[in-house]
Amino acid sequence: MAVLNVLWLWIALTCLIVSLTVMLLKWFQNFRRRVIVLYKIPGMETEFLFGNSRQMPDLSEAGLAWMRENTDKRPLISLGWMGPVIAMVNVVHPETVKVILKSSAPKSRNIYGLIQTWLGEGLLIANGDKWLRSRRLLTPAFHFDILKQYLIVKNRASDVLVQKLSGYAADGMVFEVFSDVCKFSLDVILQCAFSFKSDCQTVGSNHPYIQAVSDLGNLLADRFFKFWLYPDFIYYLTGNGRKWKRACDFVHSVAEKIIDDRRKKLAELEESGQPVKCKDFLGILLTAKDDTGTGLTSMEIRNEVDTFLFEGHDTTTSGTSWILALDDITWDDLSNMPYLTMVIKESLRINPPVPFIQRVTDEPLRLGGYDIPVGTNINIILYNVLNNSTVWDDSQEFRPERFSAENIDERDPFAFVPFSAGPRNCIGQNFAMNEMKTILARILRRFDLELDPNHKVARQLAAVLKSQNGIRMKVKVRKY
């Protein structure tokens, strides 16, 4: 009997080894076919085992310069390797970008898989029917008539920030722009999207949710260039992995508190017989139903709240802060709203809040004259598209006139994509633009701002493009 058991064990092990060998050979064969096709695409020299993952100088100004230099050499498309087996095709020109953004190509699981423990399968990450269902359910929250109602809230939040700036001006203080604008943007998204009032603009010097999101963004950027940390079971053994887990747990607790607070208020209204109005984002999440009459699960609701809490404050903070940091425009011109819009767009071009996004091909494509197989990771490097010197003359010069009506008509619409484009464009881009216009108009009508001459600003790549060392400014009340 013992001999028979040993025999069966050997048979089982042999079958397992044969099966694994066959699977490995099939994977290698498919990988080899893909590599033969992809190696026709121009790219940088690679390092053994590491590919191109260690070639970017840093995640600050030197890294951004390196990105622009590579785009100057390969202005349409290039091939990069994240380690020995993860190939990434980089598209940096409207001609190649539009092919991807106009298609139904799903989000890549490389970068988006890394943030799934944070944002879940919300609208940012979901693919296929799940994404389509969420998009249909959430679109009403960003209808033009709904956005108009938010102007009152945005002005009320602007009042708080303007009052703080008045205090800085009276005291002759130098203040840090990102910190104050971030609290303002968080206040706006909490009130507009979730009907949740907080004292985030006035309580404490650093809001814990903002700090947690900042930590998550920095950790994500660091992990992206360390492909050996992609598997969660390895990453969570590291100090950064444990820090990521703690930050995720905290932001989830914030989202759950917001949801629970709203559920209680809705229940109280129903019990009292009062009409329930659910036109904001969270109200729609809690009450919306698809064509089959099925609503969102508790986890789906939390995923969307996590997603929009992050996207609704961090990206607008980046966009607004970089505009305030401009030192080569005439502030008097900004009382003219069309010119202000041109300034905002030109600043978003030079400093796009989201530096890059990813897709994965679900069908064979032809990009820039090269064949792209199914299953290929595509990096749409928005920063490079918006700073591509073959698309934008003197791309590093600030010229708001690029966005005059006549210049826009002559340009490929996929040249300006800070909010992405196509069917998976940013659902909240009009909300973000309106918020930036509101706060900038309020600030610039009342104050003159100038950068602290003793502080050199350095940009940093993270989940959003932010300042490595803050943006320190002086503010004075304008004299008319």
C-alpha cells in the first residue's frame, strides 16, 4: 500500500511538472513572438534584467528633462522595458495617441493593478461592461444643470481661502500654495459631491487625509519603477508596502465615514416623510439603478467614493497651484475670463496634473508605422504629448495665445489631452475647470502674488505632478 501511495505521488508530481513545463513553453513562445514584433519599434538601450527601469535620473526636474529629451529623439512612438519581460510602448504624439484613446482598449493592469487596493474597481480602473455600467450611472452627477448649482458651494469655500490669504498679506507671511489650495479643493469636493461639511480648510496645518493621499502618490511612483515589487505579497513585506497598507486603510475609513453619514441622513429624511433629493454624486451612487433594476453594492460605492475623493481634489490642486506659481504673465489680464481660460489651458499643457495613463491592446493595432500585438502595454505619456517639440513650437515657453480660437481650430484635438480624451476621458473635467476658474478669479481680483525669491520650486512626478519642495509665495492686497 505504501509503495502504491509513493507511485501515485510520483505520477502526480510528474503530471504537475509536465503541465507547468507546457505552460511555460507556451508563455515563452507567445512572449518571443511579441518581442520579435515589438523590437522593430525604436527604443533606448536596455540593461540586463532591469530593462530601462533604472535609466530615469529621478522623479523631479532631471527626470522631466530626460522625458522631453527622449521625446525629441523619438517624437511618435518608442519601446521601453520595465525589467526583462514587461514591454511598454510609449506614445507621445497626437497621431499615435488618438489611435489608442479613440479605441476601446482597456486600462492596463500594470500601473492600475498597483492602485487597486486603494481605489478598487472604481470608474478610473474598471474595464468592459463594469466600466460602461458605472459611467452610465454616474454621468447624471456631472450634468450641466447640476454643475451650475455647485457654484454657490465653490464660492463659499473660496471665501475661506481668500480670508486666509488676507491674513497672510496682513502679516507679511510667506505661505505654501499647495497646502492651502489642496485643503480648498478637498473642501469643495466634500461639499459638492458628497454634501459633507468639514473644517478641513481651517483645522490644523496638515489634514490627515491629504497627507495619506500624498504618501500614496509618492509610494506609487516609487513602486512603478521597481518591477520586482509589483507582486503584492512581496511589496507588503517591505516598509513601504506596510506604509501603503496603513494609508489605504485610513483613506478607506474616511470614505466609509462619508457614506455612513449620508445613509443616516437619507434614512432620517425618509422616516420624517420629507422629500429625498439625491442629485449630488454620492446621492446618485446610493440610489441609482441600472437597466435591470440593480443598484451598486456597498463595495462599489466605496470604490467610487475613494476614486472621486482622490481625483476630485488632488488633480485640481495640482492644476490650480501651478497656475498661481506662474511668474511670466500679467495678472491684470486675468480679469478677462477668456484670457484666464487660455492661461489655465497653457498651464495644464506645461504642467499636466496626471503625467501619464496606461492602456493594454485588446486587438492588433498599427501605431506610427509599427505593428502592435494584442496584450501590449501602452504608456500614453501625457506630459510628453503636451510638451512634444514637434507639436508645440518652443514647448517650454509659456504662451497662452496657443489657445486662442484661431490657433485651436488649426490644431489636432488630440494634441491637448490633460484630461485624456475619447470614450474614457475624465468625467469631471468640466467640474475641475469651473473650480479652477472660480478660485483663480476670486484670488487674482483681490491679490497680487509673487514667488518667494529665496525658494526654488522643483516639480515632482507622483500620482499627480506636484512640487517636490512646495511652492512658497508672498501675497499682497491689490491696490486699484
